[in-house]
Amino acid sequence: MDSIHIQGGVSLQGRVLIQGSKNAALPILAASLLTKETSCIRNCPRIADVYRMVSLLKSLGCEVAWVDGGIRVNPVCVCGGEMPEEAITGMRSSLCLLGAVLGRCGEVVMEHPGGCVIGERPIDLHIDALKKMGVVFEEEGGRLRATAPGGIHGARICLPIASVGATENILLAAALAKGDTLIQGAAREPEVAALCAYLSECGARIEGAGSDRLCVRGSCGRPLDGAQFCIPADRIVAGTYLFGCIATGGNVLLADAPVDQMEAALRVAVRMGSRWERAREGIYVQSPPRPLLPEKLRTSPHPGFPTDMQSMALAAMTKGKGQCLIEETIFEKRFRVVEPLREMGADIETLNSRKVSVRGVSRLVGRDVEAGELRGGAALVLAGLMAEGVTRVYGVKYIDRGYENICRDLRELGARIVSV
Ligand code: EPZ
């Protein structure tokens, strides 16, 4: 299946169950290497990035199996840290294996994780922090070899940017280290807190989860215990359908949505004229036929408005009333979706690589459009819901990286959408 066809003009109505969080599941699956016992991690989303992480764990020697809605990992036979090439270059989110394999094996050889269409995606913060913990990095035939000749030891680390991935890698390397690690300027994203919760279930001693100051008391090489853990619902997927409701003037129940992790997005929904309330099952949202545009929208690290929801908010704004200045402060190339939205009739002015101004128009027209990355692809699907006629979104492989089945979910909300 390589395209999604949408017949626009339908308001989303009904209930949709939100899948488990991709960005929580990936580092937690990597963290399961830090124990020699079996872990069972439930509510993992069935998406391409998780499938690839599972095959990576297997390539490192783990026994991994999907069992009644979860993934069982038995890492007792992990042997060495040779990461297969497609591991890193093909998927940024396996970078968290760096800290986990170092923690377990003391060395890892990996390809340089390339940049991607949303930005350069450097790893300098990861490398600088791990060096302070006794890790040595060497180039080896275009690959990166990381070793810890004297073992990994605790350190005091100040992150100049609240990098989610760097925070996660430091936590993973620190859990078994000799001594304590203090991370100042840590990322506060809920996925980092979920990783801390899993590691604590495994016996790691971590203070400050959810804050920007984390302290890890290393186990001095003693492996952690196995654990049972349930992945929280995916706030970005919930936000995708929240903006789908706003875009189409719908009434939607986002079942299982992590409302406490979505305050910034819900504030924007209210500014756009929607009403929401906590329901027993999640979040109930009601939106007007045409949203209002807030004057400004700026992405920032959690608890600010998440960069991963920016494209979906932009799409929902294209047929709203008014004008909005959107500023993307996290990634430098997160406006690729602007061009295809313009082809559909959107009025978006690019001010620079981090700012666009969107002015609401009365109609969008269905077109053949190409997704270039995960969240831009989801945004094009939302635009298709709003457009007259049929929109065909190509590049479904990007969308499949983060959504179990976006067509299934939106069909449950009444959309006329098929994967072809
Ligand atoms: C994580 O990426 C998420 N991915 C991203 O979600 C998310 O957009 C991002 O965090 C920000 O919230 C996963 O969790 C798998 P960062 P990550 O390190 O860790 C700069 C999605 O759609 N930086 O927090 O790669 C970097 O360039 C994906 O699900 C450095 O300069 O993001 C960026 O400007 C997309 N040096 C900023 O920090 C470094 O060493 C934030 O990046 C690392 C990062």
C-alpha cells in the first residue's frame, strides 16, 4: 500500500482509541537490555519503528516475541554491540540503543545516524555527555566505535539544549554506571518520564523524573531486574486526531488520551474555538464548523506546544478564520508540508526557515500530494479530510512509522478514507 485516498467534507464524529506511545516504547525497549531477566512491555504500538527496534534487539542476541498485546524481551544472551548498518542510519529513534548497549556491553559500533528531512539531527550532545561518563569515541571506517575502557562512571552533565534523545541516552548509560549521574537541563517530555518509570520498575534509582534535573544512582555494574510495564498512550497521535476534530468541526472522544500530557495542545484547541472535557475514557472534544486562528503559535520543549504537533495544527488552520504566525523553534526544516498544502489551496507565506504565516481560506481542493516525513504526512491526511473532492497522499511508509493504522482510526470517526 503506498497511498491513502481521502474523500473530504466529513466532520469527524465518534470514539477513537489512542495507540501506545512510539517515543516511549522505543527507549523502553532499548532499556530492556540493561537487565538479564525477561521484561514484558505492554501496549507497544504495532508500527514500523517498533518492528525495526524488535529486529535490532534480536540482532543483538535478545529473544523477542509479541505476546497478548505486549512485547516480551529476554536479553540474557545479549552478545556484543555490533549494530547492523540499517539500525542507525535508517532510523533515528534507534539511537537510544547507544546508551543501552554501552551500559550493558561496554562498547558499541554504529553508523553515524544521518540527519533527516526535518533537520540535521546532530548527536554532539549525546557524545559530549557520554565522554564525561568515560566513553571513548573513535571513527572506524566511516562508523563510530564507542568503548568504555575504564567502565562507565557517573558524571555531572549540563545539557545546553533539552534534548530528548540525549537525556535518554545518558539515563541508559548511567543506570549501571559506577557512581551517581546528575543531569541538569534534562528534557521534560513525558516519554523521558516513562523511561524513568520503567527503569525504576527494574530497580534503577532515579530522582526527579518529569523535571529538568535528574539524578541517577548507578548500580555499579549490577544488572537491573526484569519488569512488567505498560506503555502510555501516544500524546502525538491523540493530538493528531484532536486537530482532525478541529479541522473538520467534529465531536470526538479520544479514548485513553493522556490528558495531563496534552495541556499545551488543549489550550491551542480552546484558542481555536473548541471545547473539551475530561471523560471517563479520555478527552471529549467539540469543535465549531470553522476554527478561529490564534495570532501566534510557537513550538517549544515540553510542557510547551510540541514540535511533533505543529504540522497538524498548521493543516487545521488552513481553512480557519484569521491569520496565525507559526514559529518552529526545535527543528530547522519542519515546514516541508507547506508546499503540498499550498497546492491544495492553502494561503501560507514562508517568512524564514522557522516561521510561516497562515491565513485561513474558505476552501481546499483535493490533490495528489507527497508526504516527506512522518508528521507532515499525517498533516496532509488531515488536509484531505478538509478538502473538496479526493486527496491522494503518497509516501505512506513515513506515516506507517508512527501510526498503527491512521485509516482505521479515521474511518472509526466517520472519515471516507482508504489505503490503496
Ligand atoms: C525526539 O527526537 C523525538 N523522537 C522526536 O519525535 C521529537 O520531535 C523530538 O524528540 C523533540 O521533542 C523520538 O523520541 C524517537 P531532540 P530527538 O534531541 O531526541 C538538537 C516524531 O515525530 N540536538 O530533543 O532526536 C536537535 O537538532 C519524532 O515522533 C542537538 O543540537 O530530538 C533539535 O534541534 C520527530 N544535538 C533539538 O536538539 C544533539 O546531540 C531537539 O532534538 C541532539 C539534539
